[in-house]
Amino acid sequence: MSYGTWLSPINSSLIVESTKTLSEIRIDEKGNVYWMELRPSENGRYTICSNKQQDDLLPKTYNARTRVHEYGGGSYIVKDNVLYFSNFVDQQIYRINFQENDSPIPITEQSENSSLRYADFTIDSYRKQLICVHEYHQGEHDVQNTIVSVSLNDSSSSSMVTLDSGYDFYSSPTISPDGRYLVWISWNHPNMPWDQTDLWIGELDNEANSSLINKKKLFAKENVSILQPKWAPNGKFLYFIHDQNGWWNLYRTTSDGQTIEHMHDEQADFGGPGWMFGYSYYDFDSNGNIIIAYWKDGITKLAKIDVETKKFTSLTATEEYTDIRYVRVHNQNVYFVGSSAIKPGALIEYNMETNTKNILSRSTNITIDPRYLSVPEMITFKTGDNDIAYGIYYPPKNDDYEISSTTTELPPLLVRTHGGPTSATTSAFNLRIQYWTSRGFALLDVNYRGSTGYGRKFRDSLKDNWGIYDVQDCIAGAEHLVKENKVDKNRLTIDGGSAGGYTTLCALTMYNYFSAGASHYGVSDLELLARDTHKFEARYLDRLIGEYPAKKDLYVERSPMTHVKNLSKPIIFFQGSEDKVVLPSQAEIMVNALREKHLPVAYVLFDGEQHGFRKAENIRRSLDGQFYFFSKIFNFQMADDVEPIPIENLSKD
């Protein structure tokens, strides 16, 4: 049977109803393990689970998701048998006392339109207060970010004190083991957290209620990004990650900041871009040594660093996992979310003394027969300016169908462009990729210039070049596969979400290479994005395009809507009605342009969705709808019986 017509057991219902996303591992003082679960089958609800109680710790009506920076993360913490979390609906912080079997009780004041938001919690046990990042929305374009303390005394449950203000953004408040010092990261526009940040320290004053004194910069360098400050268990050193040497490596200093020590010099990234709160790249074992994850050559690995000798030792027993996130350690147990291309994500407990592994939770309980799983190949290919780019190539795979050795047919290709754009695609298990390959599509997941995980120089190469290098690299990756005779040059497609959607639309409007595309909440008007996006990304484009409005001409030139006159390819658009990052009007501009040109176009607007789709029915609809759209464009019969997508201007031939 022809490529694209294969029937696969990996269907959209299985993907959304049987899978969940695991993240944000935390461990309390007794060694109990907690984690977050995103559940598409529950309307995209985030809940909190524990190894002592596998089911929800939250009532079903609560959703542990913060909207600080709009992307959230860092929405909960557990201390002394008490859980604190940010609830999505009202953005208040709630408390659940496990010993008293409490229902959630708010500890912050309710605000109009959820204008007060909280994230990135740490507990100050000495003063009975919670310290966190606070975001106050006074108006549509008037947003203040600060570090605050929230009293945990029952008598003053709503008491909140500002500890530091004046910067545009804050993250990572961290208290020293003796409760004396607070460190945090801050930065200002136009920087993003991967551009340039400052590391601060202050003393928590015992004389005055919740005040912070003797504040000073502990480490700050031009064009240096700092990640995850964390005190050693004995409080002697403060560890943190920065990229002054061109890679996010681990360093340490003391509270006076006089000496900075490099813990291990490696051309690898030991951290990633701070799109969300709550990341954990390293932690300490019971001997005070460091267990750390690092990204190299497209794969994440774990290693141990001896804090006395600085000896670096790979933990080879964990190498079956090629994507490792959210590292936490208790005694000699290492906890992380791990997966590989053919191994579904799971929360792993790895004991370093016994060299044994235990699975605490799985992202899916469905076992996929390997006969339907495409094993990817890491590829490198030449691109513009004699540079190189990277990709993960998945060939079609479904052993129910045999390709004749005499056939001349080659598979259609889907080029996938990751969001960000300061981000990366990984080899993590992804049923949404296997959905395509098990139906007969080849898929290329591109890490274009500007992606993370390949050092600062590669990451910075997209500055002033967004809409150019990323598009060139996607085309170069597809052309690489065409030249190797692996894919059909007449059935090349491209898709992406958010920034990846922008790359997709640029490729389809500025180049005559791909045959069709799909934009998931993609950017079409850079000026509109610069004027109307939320605070966190309000100046992001200064680095990617140029300062606005001084470089208005570049914004116009690189906007896909400017080039709709050149558009001759069909596109399907998926959009959330409540997206505050990329507004629905961005999609509607392009849809109307395609209508006027009488080109095949489909527009699917999901009511109530924001930036990224979390509800099961919408994830299903976007997966099946995109495949259905391509089947009609390339005139092949889809094996699945799915609800049709209305396609305007589709030829009846």
C-alpha cells in the first residue's frame, strides 16, 4: 500500500487518553517524592502526585498551574507535610495539610481577574514564610514582577511583603541551609533569561519582619546567562550554572562572591533556556557530591561530580535514556524523568549503590509494539553560509506493510520546526511523531541555528536572523534527505507551533519549496507580535529581528503576511481562542489572504485554549485534522475514519 495510507494502532485517541506528561519532581525532608502530571484527558489539568499516594493529591476541581510569565512552571512545593500550590482558575496560593487531611485553603488574597500571580516557591522555615516570584497585572501592559514573602502564620495568612523589586523579571529564589541568605536571579528587558542575567544575594533580617538587607550582586557579566543557584547541603558553597565559556557549565562560589570555581569544563550544556520555572538540572547526594544532567551531541546524559576532587564520572547505567529532565537526589537515590525515542517517559528512581532502577510513574501504561516504532537517526547537514545544522530523522515504520523492492515510490516528508525559537527538539519518546511515521510519513525534527544544546555561539547565531537561518536550515534538512533518495521531493510538508509556526509560514510564503504546511498558533505579523504580546516576550524580538520600531522595515520584510502574494501552497491553521502569546488575529490574517487567493485553506479555532493545546479533544482534532488535510492535498486515502476538516477552495478533481 502507498505511503500515507497505512493503518496504525497509534491513533489520536490512544495518544491523548492514555498519556500524561510528567515534570517538576520534588522531594521532601522525609524522602517522599512528588511530581506534576499534565493530563489531556482531564481538559489539560495539572495535578500533583506522590510515591506514597499515586493518585491525585488535589481535588479534581483544582489545577496546579501558574500563569507567571504566561508559561508558568514552579507552581508547587511541599514542606513538613504541607503542600502549597498555585491554582489556575484564580491564581491564588493554596495550602493542603496532609496530617490534618485538609481541603485546599487559600493563603493569599483573591484578586480581580487573577491579577496577582505566584511561582517558583521556596520555604523559609525559620521565619514561617513562603518566598516566591510575584507578578502583578495592573493593566494589559502594566505588569510588575517582584520577589515577595507570604506569611504562613495562620493569624496573618494574607500578609505579603516585597523583598526585592526594580528588575523586570525574577526567578530562582533560594535560601541558604542556615536560613541567613537568600539568592535569586534577575534580568531586564531586552534580555531573555538565556541572554544575560544577574545573580543576587541578600540577608534575611531577623530583627525586621520579612525584610531583606545587605543586597548585592554576587555574579553578573555582560552576555552571560545564569541558571539554577543552589546551596551545598552544608552551606559552604553556592553552586550555579553560567555560560561565560560558551557553554552552560557548573560553577561555585561563597557568600562573598570573591572566588568563582569552574567545577567541570565540558563542551556541553548543563542547563537549558528558562522558558518556565521549576527546572532542576542537578542536585546533591548524601555525600555532598553532585548529580547533574548534560546535553551533548543531541543526547542527555547523567554524571557525578566529586565536589572535593572535581572528578567527572558518567552514570552509564542510565544511558538507556537519551532525554533526562528534572533531576533530584535523596541520599543515594537519583530521580529524573527519562525517556528515549522508543522508551516512553517515566519517573525513574536510580540507586547508585545497588545500580538498580525503579519506575515510580509512567507517562503511559500502553505498550506499543516495536514493529510500529520508528528508530531515529541523528543527522548533521550543511546549510547556508557554509554552516551546519542538526536534525533527528525518523523513517516510516509499520511492519504490517511491506515496501516492494521494485517500487519507485518514496515517502512524503514532514519537516517539524520546534518552538521558541530558543529551544530544541530532543529524542524523547513522542507518540505524536510515531503517529506520522507509522502511517507512512518520514519526519525530520530540525534543530536549526539558534537551537539550544549546542553551545552559546550556535544559540546566538539566530540573533538578527530569525526568519532566515531557521527557514534555510529546514529547507537544507529536507534537501539533504531528497539527495539521499529517502523522501519524495514532490510531497514535502512542514509544520510547527508558535515560533515553529512562524518558521513554517516563512518557508511557505518566502520560498517555493514545500508543497503544503500546517501552522499551530504561528506568528504571521511580527509587528503585531512586538506590539501585543505579553511582558515576558515583549522585547524578545529585539535580539531576533532588531529593535522596534527603529527596525520596522525588517519586521515588515520578515512577516509572512507581507509575502502572501507569493503564496501558492495550501495551509491548515490551528489556533486557541484565548492565546495571549500569539493572538488569533495572527492566524486570521493569513487565512483571509489564502481565501482571497482561492488557495486550499482550513482554519480550526479551539474555544478556551491558550498557547498550546491541552484538552484531549483538541489534541486529537489537531493531529487527525492535519493528517486529513494532507491526505486531501496529496490525494491519498486516509486509513483512519476521522471527522473531516472543512477545507475551503479544495479542488473537486
